[in-house]
Amino acid sequence: MAIDITSQSLAGAQPEQTGAYKESRPQALSGFPATDKPVSRSRLWRPVARWTRRNFSSRAGALSGGEVIILSVPKSGRTWVRAFLCAYFCKRHDLEFTLQPGRYDLPGFPRIVFSHDLFEHRTKGDLWDRLRGKYLVPSRELRRAKIILLVRDPRDCFVSLYLQLTRRDPNAAAEFEKKTVSDVLRDRRFGVRAIINTMNDWLAEFSGRNNFTLLRYESLRASPAEHFRDLLALLGESEPEMPIFQGALEFSRFENMQKLEAAGVFDSKILHPGDVRDPESFKVRRGKVGGYREYLAAEDQEYAADALTELDPRFGYNA
């Protein structure tokens, strides 16, 4: 299977859950580069926080009932994945296209929950929202459904998130009006280390489960047909209808999505540019692997590279 990594391939790579730390060399993982670097205690090890995942808010219902739960940090490629899956299943069932698949409750049309989960829990809302766990997927759902963690190089995630906060989100723009990209890169809530901490916490929470799969954005970009076919297999479509599959691939290409976003044809506010005259304000912006180098100065790239050493090496971005 081309999807990078499952809980089985992570088995044996987890640190022992004891008070003592053991320096270890991570095993080679399917689809991931091997690394000779030992895991540094000062860089990676942190005591596991004692907290209970719960959601007492009315939003818990919207995060429940999914056959599959796709978790990601913002700007990891979620809209691309959503567009492909919606294009495929809507055509497969001869339904009008929608980016809100919850509109259809039909046999064979999987219910998929998309969530930023821990990242939104830490960055959105107020103290009351966090106490209620408003943005968290309930733990019972994560035990029941398949979990897919969609990940991307945190540096690329950060740059895209920075542009969204400053070019697309009118509420966030005021907060960052006087901050440079260097300032936000080091921001406690939205900076690159906040992204890294969230990714590490998700992997620590889910990697030992047999219902967990990790999917890398870079793999999707390198070979979309191969990896999207494997993604459909996880959703029960082991033998997709190839004309529909090819049509969904074409529909979800970045260039086509940008054109459709500019024309305002989508039924969701998810895909509307902040300013049609500003390409950087589009939801579907560039999707370039390694594009952060064009936005971060040398000093900021060094800071981000240093932060990346804190990322769990099993993700494969700090080899």
C-alpha cells in the first residue's frame, strides 16, 4: 500500500511509557527515510501531560458519527483531499458536487469528519471553549472510527498559515497587523513550534492504535493517483471506478481548483479567496513543496530548521 505508514509500521518505535528515558534509534519505516540520528532527550522527550480528551459542547455532534476522521494542522492539504473525495463520491452516486459531504446520508457514501482538533483547541476560542473541549474530536469517536493524520513539512504549513492569517482571515489580520513573518514564526500559538508540538502530540496519542494511518502531503503531491487510490481503499473503495477516479483527480488539480475558487462556484465558504486580485489570499494558493524558502529569510530558515529537530523523527521531515 502506498500510503506511508500505519500503526503496524510504528509498532516497536514507541518510547517506553515509564519515567526513565531511553535514547534509541528509530527503525526504518515504510515510505520514510531511515535516520542514524539518535533521539535527543533535550530535543524530543517531554513528559506525557495528564489530560482527558473530552468535548462537552454542542459542536461535539458535528465531530461525531464519522466512519473516518481526518486530522491535520491547517494548511496541510486538507482542502485538496476533501475536494478529491467529494468529487469522487458525488460522481460515483450521481449527486451534485458539494464540499460538504454531510449533505448526503446514503449507503456507500462514507461520512468523513475533517478536524484540526488539537491545533484549534489551542488557538481558537476562549477559556470556556477550551474547558468544554469545543474543538476536540470526542475520544469515543477516535476509538471507534478510522483515524487518518494528514501531515506536511511544518515550515511549509507555517508559511501558508501565516498568509491565511494575514491575507484571508479578517478577524486574525488585526492581531497580526504589526507583526512580521519572523515574529509570527516564533509566536507561541501560531508559530512553527506550535505546529511541531501538535504533530508530536497527535503521534504520541494515536501511533499505537490499529485504526491509525499517517499520510504525508509530499507523497500525495509526488504521486497523487497512487496515494489517492490507497486513500479510497481505506474508505472501502478497493476497486474504484477508473473513469470517475480520473475525473476526480483532474477536478482536484491545483490549477483547476484555483480557477473554480476565483469563479466562486463552490457551495462552501471554505473555497473563497480573501481578494480575487491577490493570489496569496486564495485558499488554494500554491501547494509547493519547500516553498517556505521563498518567504523566510536565512535567519528564519535557521530558526525553523532548529525547531524541526524537536519533531518526532518518524514523520521523516528532520532526517
